[in-house]
Amino acid sequence: MKYTLQEEYDFGFTLIGISCHAKDYRVCWSINRRLGFELEKQKDDLEMVGPGNEEPSKHSLFSYYDEVDKNEYILICNRNGQGFLIPEERNSDFMLMVKGAIPVDANKLSKELKEIEQVLTAFPINVNTLKSKKNLIF
């Protein structure tokens, strides 16, 4: 008899794609100023090993936990010299992931992000349609 293990992941988070040409620390600073967040650079980057790659692809992470709404906000760099964390979202230089108990209005958050000078555009992403959505589980 052969048993197969089925992995189920929880993709119960909001994801916003951000397109801009600024460096990660500058985007983080701008989001903090505009939205009143306290995003901080994480000590360890997100490392992904893609097919055919010997070296892991490193993507910077910034996070902030809001004690009031009990949500965690994570800014992820989608693009680096080795490629993309989510290849089908090539228009997104960064992604803002919101995890938590209280759902956020993705359209409202996107609109607020668009008002940041460095941000060219921001848009909600349907996580369930992404082929490489498992890269967002960490």
C-alpha cells in the first residue's frame, strides 16, 4: 500500500503588488511615513531555490506587527539580480502581504500606496491564481 501526503497551505492573506524604481529601504521608509507603519528590515532574507539554480535567490523582508488591528504587514522584494520571487508578477517590484485576524480593504490600501511619490502603481493580487504562490509560504 502506498500513502501520499497532501500538503495544504493557508493562503488567507491579502497581497498588494507595488511597482516602483526606488531601493527597498526607501520604499519601506516611504510606506512607514505614509501609513504610520513601523516596518523594519529582518535579519534574514527570504531565500528561494528555483529549478536549475544552485544558489538561493535572496529577497529582502521588512515586517511590522500592528498591535491595534492584530495584523502583520510584510514588505517583500519580488525582484533581485537572480530573478523574481513570483515570476508571473514581473510588474511588481515589491509585494505587501497582510496577515491577520482583521481583513483589510485591498483596494483602499492600494490607493493609499499609490499616493506615495516613489510608487508608480499598486494593485491587489489574487493569490489563488498565482502558479508560484507556494513561494509566499514562509
